[in-house]
Amino acid sequence: MESIQRLLYRYIIGKCTPAELDCLRKWAEGSPERQALLRRLSDEDYVTRQFTRRELVRIDRPMADMSRRISASRRRMWAKVSSVAAAIAVVVVMGFTLYVYNAGGISLSPESSAIAAVEPDSVRLEDILPGSTKARLTSTSGPAVTLQAEDTSRVGNRIILSQNCPVDRIPELCLDVPRGGEFKVMLEDSTEVWLNSESTLRYPEVFSPNERRVQVTGEAYFAVKHDASRPFYVETPEQTIRVYGTSFNVRAYADDPMVYTTLEEGSISLTRRDFHSGEVMLSPGHQAVLDRNNPRVEMKVVDPSVITGWRHGRFVFEEQPLSSIMRDLSRWYDVDYEFDDPALEKIVFMGSIPRYADFATAISIIEKSGGLKFVMQGDRVLIRREP
């Protein structure tokens, strides 16, 4: 086993002698999986991607962050996981060789004939990629348009109909961001909106002279252009937010029992639409938590940078249960999942995950800090305890 590992290491760095190359060819002979591995290891781009992926898993910060988890019942497991993580942190090229090699599910032993079967059409954790910039724009005045990253500025400077168009004839637009997507749009008044996965924004192509009003579902970050003569309103099914020229985040997913409105700068107020109540004012650094089944609105002091981390390329978790974390990851990576044990849903984490890493990299941080294992089972991800 050690000799094959050493030969693969020398093969990666291009130091194999002719005799060693011949030995590797004989070792791979008759095995399509081993032959495919040699081809991958000779592909510089492939090796670079794999090494980069491994480097993305920074043990220091995520492990330090998640060590502050408040789930007391997990502390004994954490002590065990910390020692394992310390060993994992010592990354050398030989270890990387093993990582790349074992990722293919192939035995290292030269004598072994029991090679794991590889199904060409099966999905692996490594195959699940992060989301991308994409959306679908529909209008009451024309056909639907599929949008990509290069269209963000075009949507912001879309073809606007006559400014003198009657208000009742101004086309309504619907920007729909699917699972595995995100999109930024600039509205007619220069207000900027970032939409997270599985979110929609409805807005008029041209705002009326008296007010600016939009509807949102899912999650969106607003940087509203101040205009004292035209107040800006954001509506969700449960509330109406009045904006006084500011930046804030609203999270109103249908599968979440709570609606979160977080103010970053400026001033906003909100009024419930489903219960008769007064107007609630927010100041920067505060979050309004609306329970769909309760007329009360809870106010919390929060760090807005944590809430809006998704907009800056990171998932940041502050005392969040794994059930909530997985809802976010499943939307961004467009993947279905299930828990082997319902108790796992309640494990609380603190930490951060790179948003644009592949799925296997992202979940490896959770695995290492929580004593968990993510495995593919059919077309979905199964989350279970580490054996």
C-alpha cells in the first residue's frame, strides 16, 4: 500500500522514473477506475481544483467559531472531534494524494480486486456545485426572459416605457430567482435589490409619482434610494415595511415560521397585515422577528453583518439549529436532504461557511465540528451521526 501511495505522490509531482511509470501502468492494467485515476492525476487543472477545494476548509476559524456552540449536550463529542481536527489540520501532499485517490472510491492495495463500483450517472457530494447568478423576468407587457450574470446591468437599465404612461397601464415585472440562484437588480429609482435563492420581487417598471411599492417573498437585501416625495414600501404576505432611505434585509420564506426584518442603516417601520397592530419602528442593528402564528413582534439586537453575510460570499451562523442551516444550504445548492435522526435537527452551530465553495467543502466544516456525516442516498443527502 505504501509503495503505491509513494508512486502516486511522485506521479503527481512529475518525478516518476520510467520503471516507476511502468509499475503504475501494470497496477492500473485491467481496472478502468485506476486508469481513470491516473488520467485525473495527470490533469493539472483537476489537481489544482482538488487542492484548492481542500485549502478552502480552514480548520482554524470554523473550528474556533463552532467551538462556541451553545449546545451543552454536544460538549463531550466536541472534545473528541477537536483532537481529530488537529490531526486533519496537518495537511501534506501525501495526505492530499490519499484524499484525491480515496475520493474516487478505489482501493490503495495493489493486491485488492474489490474495487468500488462507480455509476456514471450517480451524483456524488463532490458533484454538487454552488448556486450562480440567474433569474427569470416576466412582465405583463411581454414574454418571459431568462437572465444570467451578464444581464444584471441590463435589467437595471431595462427598456422603460414612456414616463407619461398612465399608472394603470404601467407593466408589472416579476423577478423570480430559483433554487441555486441569486440576482441583483437596480430599480427605476436607483434602488438596489439583492435577491437570495428561491425569492421573488414584484415591482412596476416605472414607479408612480406618489409612492414606490414592491412585493417580496424569500430573502432580499434593499439599499433604497432616498426620495422624500415618494415613500418606499416593501410588502410581504404578513407585513408592510415603510422605508425612509436605508439599507435592510428581509427574510420571508414560506417554509419558515418566522419573518425576519433586519435594519443595517437608516430607519424603517413595519406594520402587520395579518393582525391589526400599530407601527413598529426599527433603529440600526435591530431585528424584528414576526411569528406568523402570534400577533406579537419580537425585537432583537443583532449584528447586521451576520444576517447579510450571504450577500458577501459567506453563510454566517449565530446559534442556529442545523434544521435552519440545511434549509439555507439546500436552497443555494439546489439539493434535497433528510435527517437520519430528528434529534440532529436541533444541534446548534456558530460559525461560517464559504458560500461559493462546492457542497462537499461546505458540509465538511459542519462534519468536522459536529460529529456528523453527510452521504448521498439516491438523489438526496442523508445526514447522520459519525459512526
